[in-house]
Amino acid sequence: MTRRISVLGKQPIGSAFVTPYAVFLAAVFAYPLGFAVYMSFHDYFFAAPGAIVERPFVGFENYAAVLSDPAVRRSFANVGIFLLINVPLTVVLSLLLAYALNAAIRWRGFFRVSYYVPYVTASVAVVGVWLFLFNSDGLVNSVLGPLAPDPSWLVNSKLAMPTVAVYVTWKQLGFFILLYLAALQNVSKDLYEAASMDGAGRWKSFLNVTVPGVRPATTLVVLLATVTGANLFTEPYLLTGGGGPDGASASPVLIMYQRGIEQGNPDVGSAIGVLLVIGVLLLAVLQRRLLDRES
């Protein structure tokens, strides 16, 4: 019995509860990632089930092909533009709205649900609404009149990715608002009272009490927004017809799908995926260190 407990660790019950999730992670994340790394170093192609074919080792040839592909390089630049817009906008809007929704206002429950509805609504349905709003003869251009951009938002090479970034920010805002609402419950009301006694107004209390009080949640929001943004696929695929115009809104995941699935080059697609994973990990580590240094 003692030997069995030592195998399971100091907390065998906890280990038993964690094991199914660990198996799930290994099956759904670890194995596919390892297999993707394997494919990226081989001349890998799809074959009939049961067929025995040679897939020779090619070293870094797939990575060289990826890095020399202008469409791939542009997709990484596109997702960089997306993150520069989406992440700060997500942090600022979700914190401000959570702070407002945490106050004693009328219809507070209604507003909380309203902001969360787009997050749980199917992307296809919500995309239809945005296409109606932002197409050439849509509602937004009708309101703007002569100020409307030409070409229109989603077919404009300079505005397509910013428009996608704003859409994703709006759709996912409800989830991040919930994270901040949970964090605000842990900010002591005594701190607000002390700030008020020192003569601080609402805005100074927000900057000096609320923002530092929810800093751990801000770190989480930044990391989650970065990871989900780097995996952008559905939105440009549906909003801009597959990364248009001329690849201006294409993301690395979208290019990976086009190269690996549509064009039948899974080895090249895997190389794109491995580079994306490395880039996201480096960016996440950098963000974490910067946020920890500020705190």
C-alpha cells in the first residue's frame, strides 16, 4: 500500500483526479504536436490507408521552403498587426466594462448577459451580421456616407485585418469581462474607502486601486488573448473569403490549412505550425516577464 501511494505521489486522490485530464492533454495536444514535428522534418504526404510508402528525412528543407514563402511571411506579419490591435483593446475594454458592470447599476444582470451572448453564439451566425454591417453597401458605410472607405472595410488591404481584429475583440469580450469580474471580487472595499478618504476621485481610485488589484487577471487576459489571437482562423476564413484581399488578412493557421490540406503538403503545413508554436511560446514568455517586472 505504501509503495502504491509513493507511485501516485503524496496526494494519490488528487493524482487520480488529474490523470484523466493528463491523458486527454497527451492524446489531444502532446501527440499531435510531436507528430507535427516529425512530419516537418520528412517528405511527408498523404497515402491510402494501409499503404507502405517511404517518407525520407529532409532535415530543414520544409522550414526553408516556409521561410522563403512570401505568403507565409506576410501571414505572420498579419497576425502581428492583429495582436497589436486586439490584445490592448481587449484588456482596456474588458477591464473598463467589468468595472462598470461591477457597480450597483440598473439592469446589471441584463448587461452582463448581453456582453456574453456574442461569445457563445456560433461564429457563422455572427459573421453574417458583420458582413451585413461592413460590406460595400452595408449599414456602416450607409451611415458614414462620403467618409466610408473605398474599397470597403473587408476588401481593403489596409483595413481588412484591423476590421477582423475589432470583430474578434467584440466577440470574445464577454469571456474576458467575466475574468475581470471574478478578479474584482477579490479587491478589498477598504482600499477604495482609504483612497476616498485621501481625496482620490473615481478615476484615481480606478488607476491606483483597481488596476493593481486585478494585475494577475490582466496577465491571464493578455496571455489568453495572445494565444487565441495567434490561432486565428475562422474569422478571416469567413469574413474575407479565405484571407483576402490578396492575403492581407491571412493568418498562419489559415495558410497552414491551405498548404497542408487544400494543396496536400502536410509536411509544409506542419513546419508552419511548429514555427507558430515556437513564436507564441516566445511571445508568451516575453509578455509574462514584462508584466512581472511591472508588478
